Amino acid sequence: FNTGSVIGALIAPPLVIWLATRYGWQTAFLAPSLLGLLWIWPWLAIYPRVETGGAAETTPQPSFGALLGVREVWGLMLTRALCGPVNHFYWYWLPEYLRRERGFSLEQIGAWAGLPYLFGGLGNVVGGWFSSHLIGRGMAPLQGRRWAMGMGLAFCLASLGVPHMPDGYYALALICLASFGIAALAATWIGAATDVCPERVTARVTGLAGMTEGVINMALTLATGWVVDRYSYLPVFVGAGLLPALGVMAFVLLVRQRFSR
């Protein structure tokens, strides 16, 4: 299911460029916004209504403060906070990078900018499959997640070479590999959260992690613009390669077992 957003990102560049060149830039903003409102109708019609049992309704819910006292919760929060913004960097900044640094035309961006998102979709599928494959062969769940995160991290390091590529298409190829890696990390994180969290608190923990990611993402987006304007994309791509390493380190050091709170 995490690949759904990547499929949208794959379709968006050629669609938005076509709308902008044919109907004007205002339409390129309005049409995707309206599409974002339309998905609610099939969701309401198709998504099944699930009734919870009486036991789930009477189980006391831990407070957010109590959850913040759990080491594993902090591990999940930090992993997502350090890895998630890298994914958003590729989503938000790739067209601007290709235009400014690599001289791509609007038509070239429409034709090629979706390719890293395709690799991101593959990363989601492979990351989820790889950890499940290891667990199915007898590996402990958290150990399988760590190995899958390590695999994703290895691909993320391709980001370090992007600024040094002499040709824009070679740089795009490395971005594809890095997008594959960060997406594999994201899918593995989702599986790890269900491994570690009791069912009754999974939504709260993922909410805390999402909020933390949002705050860090906002700060890093502002920092990216400041760094690019004053220096170059080099420090940004170095950060995009190294931040996932810190996120995986947080997971390995802090997430050790399923907690019961």
C-alpha cells in the first residue's frame, strides 16, 4: 500500500508538465488539488466497515506521556524522523535540481523526473518482501527488519555520488538507486512498527512518529533552500546519504523487543 503514493508521484511529473504547457500553470495546481478531493468517495464506498470487539473497547489506552517513556517508541520515532525527510527531499526537490544544476528543460523533467519514483515503488515492494523472506526462513522479526534496513541503507549511500556525476542522466541513475533504498527503509519501518507495538497503541505510536517526521521535515526543507541558495546541492545530497545511517543506528540501538505498555 505504501507504493500507492509512489505511483502517484510517478504519474505526476508528465501530467503536471502537460497541464502547465497546454492550459497554464494555474491548471497544474488546480487539477491535482481536485483529484486529491475525489479519492474520498471510492474510499467511503469500498473500504470495509470493521466493528471492534468488546475487549478492545474496554482495554485502557496508555497516554502519550506513558508511550514517550518507552525506549522502543523513541527508536521508531527517531528512525522515521531521520529517514522520512530524505524521501520527501527526492519528492519535492528533484525537478528543481534537474532544472538548476543539470539544465533539464521542462519537457525533459516531465519525461524523466518520474523514474526515481518508479524505483521508489520497487523499493517499497522489495523492502517489505526481503524482511518477510528472512523472517519466513526462521530469523527473528526484529533481526529480519534490521537486515532489510541495512540493505536499504546501502542503496541510500548512492546519494553521495550524485553531485560528482559529469552527466545529468548518470546523476538521475544514482538518485533512482537512492530512492529505491529510502523506500525500502520506509516499508520496513511500517512492518517493524507492527512487530514492536501492541495493536492497541500502534496508531498512537505511528502518529507520534509521523508528527516528529513532519517537524524535522519542515526544518530540513527550510535548511535545504538556505544551503542551495548559498552553497550548492553537494551538502544536501551528502546529508540525504548519511541521515538514513543515523536513523538505522537509532533503530538498532533503541528497538530491542516488543513492548507491552
